[in-house]
Amino acid sequence: MAQSKKKTIKVKQIGSPIRRPEAQKKILIGLGLGKMHKVVELEDTAEVRGAIAKLPHMVAVVD
């Protein structure tokens, strides 16, 4: 059985969720973030890209 390699992206939290709307905090948790400077590797899907697009001031895509 051949496994296909899925594309992934690394996302880093650069902004604090303090004094942010509850919806933005939930998006961060959904991405697996929550603490400053944490980096997670996620599958590169449209859903993940959409969540990142909603928080450009709080997350960054890292190479």
C-alpha cells in the first residue's frame, strides 16, 4: 500500500488571545494553538487556510 504524502504547513502564534473576541480564541484552539510562540504543523487544506486568513494579526505561516 502506497501512502501519499500530504502537504503540511507550520503555523506559529504571534499574537495574544487576551482581549480578543471569543470566536477568535476558538479558532486558535481549533488550530492547536493557545500560547504565544507555539508552532504546530497542520495539513494544508482549505479549512486551515481559511482559519489562518481570519487571524492574520495573531498567526503566521512559518517555512
